[in-house]
Amino acid sequence: VGSDINIINDSLKKIGLTFGLNEKQLNKCLEDEKVQDQILNERIDAQKNYKISSTPTIFINEKKYEGKHDFDSFKKTLNKLL
């Protein structure tokens, strides 16, 4: 479980940094036990509610996206919905 948390935290940190969040604040947040519990509980809820069996699993308008995960295929699906 410990390595899973590290992988998830590294991913969250990369996403946060990409969107301009402060690295020091990100680290402080990700080291908070309450935040870790919340992240874990939300993952468990998502797996139960959406029957997620692998990642990435993408939902669009409450429907599981079953298409290819390459950008062009995904973009075509999204454009049809716009």
C-alpha cells in the first residue's frame, strides 16, 4: 500500500505543478494524514460506484468511455458531444 500511495502522490504532485501550484504547499498537503485518508476513500468510492477495474478509466457524462485512449480518438469522441 505504501508504494501505491507514493505513486499516487507523485502523480498528484505532477498534475498540481503542471497547473502552477506551489511545490511546498503540495508537499505539505500530501503529507497530511487526513488528506491521505480522503484520497483513499474517494478512490474506493469511485471504484465501487463506477466499477473501475483499471487505469486510466475515463467517464464522460456518467458513461464509461470505451474507445481508444490515444489523443485523436478521445478528441473525436469529445468533439461529437460539444
